[in-house]
Amino acid sequence: MAAEDTRFGVDYSTFRPDGRPGLTYRRITGPRIPLEGVIRMWLTEIDDLPWAPNAGTVPPIHAMLNSAHDLNVLRKWQSFLTSAAKSVNFVRTANVSIRYVGTTLTINAQIALTTGGTYPLNVVASAVTGVIAQFHVA
């Protein structure tokens, strides 16, 4: 039996098996902990958490859905998402790209952790499906 990776601590997943947000009471360890932290940060608007008023991003993912698809605005958001990702414990760097396919927002990121390793993190958001996250960790 493989040893459990507790370098990032132990947590409970806030994403269902289909990638939608929601508390699952499923215990997680390893790189999934900071990766879920990144997406939670992206889903949280600044000032939404009274105990952490600077946590989150402006705008959060759901607010990006109804905006203009202007390239300059997308670059700003890309910068905001990158900064928010880097504020999560154990995240060293984040390379984030944003694009729209029709009315669906797609975020592709490469998250490098301080302990080594780079992990892809994909998020799709639309008014119809909501937010769906894909974690690519073993």
C-alpha cells in the first residue's frame, strides 16, 4: 500500500466527482489540496469572507460569464487569476489562460507547487452547467 502524501496536510474535498463545487466529506491529501484551494480562491469574490477580507479575486469566475469578450479584459482577468492562485499555500507559480468558446468560459492553468511538480487545472463555466473543475492528479 502506497504511503499517503500529507505534505500539504489533510482536507475534505469541496468538489464532487463530476467537478462541481459542493462539500463531499471525502478526505483528500496530496497536490489536490492546493489545487482545490486555487479554484476556491477563483470562486470567491474579494470581501466575501469576513475572516479573510483580502481572499479571492475580482471578478470571481461566475461574474466573468456575462461580460464582453474583449482581449484586454481577458488579459486583466488572467493576471487576477494568476495572482489569486499564487496566494494559495504551496503554490509557487501559475500559468493561466482564459478563452471563450461561444458563451462558455474556459480556464486552463498549469500550477507549479513549492514541493515540486506542475499540475494542470482546468475549469469550465457556463450559465447552463455552472462551474466544473478538472483535477489531473494521481
